[in-house]
Amino acid sequence: MKKLLTILGLLSLSSAYAQGGPLVINNYTSADFHTRITAANLFTPGCYFYVTLENPELIIPSGTSVSYNSYNIPGTTWKVSTSPTTANPRPGSHPSLMLGGAISLHTQWVMSQFQFYQSGTPLYSGSVGDISYTCDPVPNVVQTPVGTVEWFTITTGGGISTYVQMY
């Protein structure tokens, strides 16, 4: 019985922080939004358990919204680091990055490094994210000449939904 309760407790703790919740990006500005998203495990000491979009960056055109439920974004490569000394490239379709995969279960979206573009010309760059992510501290709201960029999460019984919103 003790083992069963321990296992159930670990599973519930693990799922509470699973990346499995959607990432929603809403671009209400007149500029295109380019971003590299990072997910991490907020409870691993040393700041090395993370996943960062390596190639290509996500481009959200002006006036559009996108939603991703996992790292399985077609054509993407992610840099995955599970130790302080190595980081390996993985396609978004790698089993550990799929919903329910070993990496996916233990990470959550934490940061967006972004740049606004207008007709191919860079306008402004910055970072926004979860303020509890202390490995690379960034604000959760950034005022730019193009518009405001904000990062927030909504937690429900179904998990955590993360929003990056420009207006």
C-alpha cells in the first residue's frame, strides 16, 4: 500500500508539471512575430534539464494565432539537455518529446526569445516568460515599440495552458 501511494503521488506531481498543456501564441500586432520557445523542468537543480527550439524558429504572421500541444511541430529540431555537459538535437517527432514521452512529461513551457519583423526588416527583439524560471530570468510582460508581449498560464483540472500574446 505504501508503494502504491508513493507511485500515485509521484505520478500526480509529474503530471502537474507536464508540458502536455498547449502553447497558444496570439499575434494581434501589425508585425510578424519570430520566436524560439524553451521548456524546462522547474524543479531540477542546475538549470540543465531544458528543451529549446533550435531550428527553424516559429513565425507567427501578423493577426494570426497558433496552438501547439507538444514539441511535435512539423520540421522542427529541438536542443535537449538532460545533463550539465551535453545537449542533443532531437526532431519534434522524437518519442521522448511526444505527448507522454519522458522529456515531455517533465517539462513545461518557460520562455520565448522573440523578434518582431515588418516586411522582412527586424524591428525589436527581447525575451518574455515564466517569472518562476530562475535559470534565465525574464519578465512576463515586455513593452516594445511594436506592442506589448505578455506570457501567462492558465491552470485547470486538465493541465496548464501557456499563452504568449502580442497586442
